[in-house]
Amino acid sequence: MEPVEPDVMDPENDFIDLRDVEKVFDVRRRTGLLRREKQQVRAVDGITFRVARGEMVGYIGPNGAGKSTTIKMLTGILTPTGGRLRVAGIDPSRERTRLAHRIGVVFGQRTTLWWDLPLRDSYRLMHRMYRIPDARYRENLDRCVELLDLGALLDVPVRQLSLGQRMRGDIAAALLHDPEVLYLDEPTIGLDVVSKAKVRGFLRDLNAERSTTVLLTTHDLTDIEQLCKRVMVIDHGRLMYDGALGGLHEVGASERTLVVDLERELPPIELEGSRVVRVEGPRQWLAFPASSSAAPLVARIAAEYPLVDLSVREPDIEAVIARMYGEARGEPAER
């Protein structure tokens, strides 16, 4: 599958701008008992995309696809091997300190908090590091504590927090200095259902109220579905898709499912544009293209069969993306 070029945006509003960005690592791999050979690993391979100020964009892909490497280049932790990269007009690798005051970062597997200090003390240190005005610091901290339910955790050392508690603490830390862009790498890892809902609601409100630009990488695709209108799919360092979330279903050739309950057990329903994928007694499951309307199919079934009830199930986005990866690697699609 060929990479999809992003739509052209207004340059004045392009907050994040990557053009043909590459990152190549030199690694040494054992090729014999006493011999190691240097090889190049292309973690990011010619990625081009733009993100406008105030957008919330999902950046998804399998492990090793290049997501975290992209985030690290956007923050200045890594320097691109090739291409051009700008965030708010700043080259991250050359002006990392200047950029740090305008961005917030949360890495799900690594904390930015001080391990042996209580949350409260970590936040005070950030207050000084970022030179946040006192009134603004108190306002931001109070808001984060309330919405992320951190009140009972402020005096607990970070090392004593659960993964989910620490994640909420990290999200608050990333927002104390009012960043213009927030990079979230697996922000809901380790969170229970209630905590995930709180974090998603918090991020949604943050984006709506302050127009904070958010780039979100996650394996929990519910995060993407509930927060992002635009999604980018990366695999083997290449951008496979960039567009609306709904458009994934067309690119991935996904299918919706019509679950039909009949008055009695009958042979599989045969109608053009659909296929029976499962039959259990009087209930039948019919698959049809996600890009098609269910109305004509429902009308024909109602007219020709003793219908009792029916429902439409939307395609599973995880299955859609898995199919995209399989097609890109030449693997047969599963049905």
C-alpha cells in the first residue's frame, strides 16, 4: 500500500511540520561466535505530515513502527538523519531548551517526576524550572488535581504510586506550564476504566478550552476513537494513512455486520452485496462493505424473510488496521 500524502494546509497554521524526515540507527548484531557486524536500522523512513494548531491527532502503529522515535525527534531528544522538522517554527534538535517551554511530553513507560519525592514537591520543582507565574501555577495545579483526582496523592512519593496513578501525575506535570503542544505516548497505559474516562475527558476539555495541539500515540484505540478526528497510521517507519478516522474503513476495505434474528431457522440468506459469515439457529450474521448503506439490505430482508429483529455492528478499528498492515506486507487478508 502506498503512503498517503497529507492534505495541503495553510502554512500560517502549521504548528508541526515534517518533510521527508528520516532517522537511521547504526546497530551491531552478532553474526558469529566472536564477530559483530554493523547494520543500519531505518526507524523513520521519509515521513511527511503537518499538524495545525489546536488539532488532536492520533498517531498509531505496531511496536517498532517508529512512533516513539518520531516523538523524540519532535521534542529534540533525537536529531533526524535527514529531512526537515519544525515545531512552532523551531528546529527541535538545535533549540531544544527554547522549545521545552512550549511543549509538554508524557511517555507512558517513563516518568518525568522525581522518584523519591512526593508529587507536590515534583510540581514545585517544575514551577521553578519553567518559571511559571505563581497565580497561573496555582490555577493549573488546582485544575489538574481536581480533574485528574490527584488530591489524595500529592504527598505520596512517586515510587509508591501505581502505574495508573503515576500516569495521571505525569499528565498534570506536563501541563503546569501551559504548553502549546502536548505529546502523549501511551497516556492511558495501566489505567482502569474509570481513570481512562477521566483522562480522556480532561484532554478533550483541554483541547476545547485552550486549543492545545495534541499528538497521541496509543495501543488503546478507544483513545483515538473518542479523542481524535484525524489519525495517522505508521508501519516500518512509513506513513500508511493520514486522514479522517472514518476513512480508515475504506482504505482497509472493512466490513460492517448485520445481525438478523428470524422467526425460525432457515438456510443462509443469499443477497447481492452481502455474505453470511455465521449462522446459529434462527440468527444469522451478514457482512457487507462498511462504505455501503445498510438500508437497502435491511429493506430486502424485511420484505423477503420472517424478520423478528436486527442490529448493525460497526467494524472493529483494530481489525481494520491489522488488515492494512497485512496488505502492506503482502499477507492475505483474513475474512
